Amino acid sequence: MKKDIVIPIVKGIFVAIVKKINEAKEAEWFVVLINDNDEPIDNVMVVSRGYGEINGENRQTSQLRHSFGTVKGQSNVIIEPIDPSVFVLNNEYWVSYFIGNQMFDKRYTFVLDSIREDNLSYIPMIDLDGILHE
């Protein structure tokens, strides 16, 4: 029975954490969902949370849910701003969406301390520096 369940593979959908410099010349960080496919994705839901340990104590952020009706092909949407104080935690984004009648989902986890200036690289799909998770 389990062998009959088809689990589709997610392709062309990425989550990135990017750094932007605002008009006041201050750094702002954002989490971005990127659809690098030609076709749109529908009924997009993203659940985000942070978890880990700080000074030997278990910590967890609030779990947030974000809904985006349709994300066009070759486009992106900002999921949420992210505060640098949670970079010391694992930051997880669970993305679910439909293409036609088929549901897809994938977890993207930025492990603790992976969101750092020295890990930034240019992401041509969105023309910003950031950390891209495939």
C-alpha cells in the first residue's frame, strides 16, 4: 500500500534569506519564496518557526502561517522579515503548494548559525545577496 503512494519531487522552488539595505542605510533581512519554474504555483502555504538552544536552554519562536494565493512562474514573494536575533536558532520553512491537482511540500531548514554575512552570495533570480536553500 505504501508503495502505491506517489510523493512528488519539488523542483524549482527555493527559500532564501536575503539582506537588503534600506533608505536609512540599515540592513534589513527577509525570507523570500522563489518560484523559478515557468508555471505558477497555487494555494501556497508557508509555515515558519525557529527552534534550538540558547545558553543551554531550549528556545522556540512562535509558529507563523503565511498564505499566498498564487505565485507566478519566474517570480518571488517575501514570506516575512526576519530578526537577526533568531539566526542562532534553526529556522524552518515548510512550503506547501499545488500545481494543477497535485500537492507538493518541502521543508527548508536553515541550521543554527548558517545565516551569517560570510555565507551570503549573489542570488541572480532575485538580484540580491543572500543564502539560498534548495
